[in-house]
Amino acid sequence: MIIHSALFIKSSPSIKVCPPPDKPEFGFIGRSNVGKSSLINMITGWSKLAKTSVRPGKTRTINHFFVNENWYLVDLPGYGYAKVPVKLREKWVRATEEYILKRENLVSLFVLLDTRHKPQRSDLEFMEFLGLNSIPFARVFTKSDKLNITNLANSINVYNTEMLKNWETLPVTFITSAVKGNGREEILNYIEESMNNFTNGA
């Protein structure tokens, strides 16, 4: 897939005010400070599309970007640690959960995982939540440029071993680097193939 255009459409505090569900959507989500905005900018090729920040918890709404005038890329609030009041964080969680469970045109979620860290309970529990609710998703390991080849392979193997304790098979997986552009083509091909399946199944 070649990206011709990518436009920010709107930020929505809840599913009720999201754009009409008339186009395929792909959501991006992960723990705070996992590199989500940088990855979105790398994938779309628009360096300032999603606002990046060194402060965790910057994404607080459901953000829709219209790509190639035929699908939405959705930047979702991160989960896990963020220096915000508990009630505000709980509000994000409720809005995100409602979006994931009820958004009828959501084709797939990309769950971002930082390759530098061991499997985190919040990541594992979130993916189990998706599996139990039959929500299609793919794992996206970020910041692969921060590790050498051996350590990167070891990090992913640890994740695989941990997940296979509860999963029969592993989800589709991508290894990315927003700095080097690794994984961009693979993710875009996955989106294109998923869109075709979504359209044909509609």
C-alpha cells in the first residue's frame, strides 16, 4: 500500500461522537510511552501527523486520521502508567473499552509492545481481554533499533514463551523501528489485505 494522504479528522472523548462507522478502522494502542505516535507518523509517512511527547499519557481521546480517503487509522489512549488522576485514567479506560467492544467497523487493533521491557502484566491482560472478546489484533514490537539482534530475539522469545502459557497460537507479529522505518511495509500490507477481507465480507 502506498500512502497518498493522511488527515487528522477529530478527537472524540467517547464512541458516541466518533466519525460515522462507514470506513474500515485500524486502532493503535499500547502502554504509555511505548512510541505509538512515532510509529503512526512513520507508517503514514507524515512526520507530524500524530503529536509525540516524552510525557506519558498525552493521548487522552480517540483520535481519527483519514488515510487515502478510504480507511481510518485510530490513535487510542494508552493504558498502564501515566501521571494523571485516577478518575481521569479510568475514564480513558472505559471509553477505550467501549470503542473496542462496540465499534462495528474496527477491523483490527495493533497492540504496541516495547522490545526493551519484559512482558508486562497490563499488556498480557489486555491481550487476553481481546482474545476472550474475539477482537482481532496484531502485536507490534516497537523500538527494535534500541537492541542488538541477539537481545531483540531474546526479548521476543520471552514474550512468546509467556503468552504460549495461555494461548494456543501467537497473534500476527510485527517488529518495528520508527527511527529506521522497519516494519512499515509489512504493516501496510497487512492493513491492505485486512481491508480487502473486510470489504469482501461486508
